[in-house]
Amino acid sequence: MDKDRRKFLKFILAAGLSLACESGGILLPRARAASQKGEEPKMGATTEGVEISAREYWNKTGIVLTKGKRYSFVTEGEWRDASHPCDADGWVPEWGKTTDKILEYLKRESGQRLFKLIGAVDKKRPYIVLGAKGSFEAPASGELFCFANDVPGFYRNNSGKVTLKIQAES
């Protein structure tokens, strides 16, 4: 192991983060670039998790996933779709058959609840259906982006944040 990599790993361990470089652990892009340049990395996520805003169309997490690797996660917090509160598992509207069918067609990820936490590697499909807690296998390598499953153009009435804590499984 070279000197720069050893220095970087010591920094990560001192910060209390779990990292398994060779086995496809979570590595933040800014930290990787800093390590390669011999600089002290600047962290974009901590063991406290990453905040995902209900109002943002895409939430950049700074978390890099490795294709085929399994990850477990939990979320905390609450967000609101207009005045409707829910957690990262989202909610099911019951506004009537016609409205519900139209809404189902318009959501970013049809077949999933409104406001369910959804992830994507580098903003590309296939999306990763997350919710409040569970595990998943990364469909590709790249940075994880997240969003509340809503209708495009209706993010302006959303509020609140959930905190996503994610860890590579052994």
C-alpha cells in the first residue's frame, strides 16, 4: 500500500467512517480525488448520514456505489408533500380513481408510493427503490443521487428532509 493511500485510510478511520476500498466500499468522490493528489480529503457525508431534501429534484449524496455490491440503509426524519407528512416510505393518496390513475402515470417512478425515497446511480435508470430502510444491490458503479418520488413540476410545495445512512455489507 502506498504512502498516500495509507495516509488517506488513517484519515477515514479517524473520522469514524467505515471504508473497504478493495472490496467496493463507500468512497466519496472528493475524498478519492484528494487522496490521489496527496491532499487531505474533504468529506461530503459523515456517519450521521446524508440529508435528502423533499424539495430537490435530485439530491447529490457524495456516496459512490460499486456495481454488484450490496448496501444496507436506514432513514430518519419526515418530509411533507404539501401538507401531507410522511417518512421515506411515502404515502398513498386516495383522491378518486381518475385522479389516482393520472397521478400514477405522472410520478417519476410509477408503481411506487408518492414520496417514497428513490435512488439512482449518476441520475440514470434503473432507479433504486429505497424507502425507509432495507438493502439493495447497486445496478451500476457511480455516485448515488436520491429524490422523493413526486410528479415533476410539483416539487415546489414539498418541505422537510430525511437523513439517509448507508453502509456496504460484508
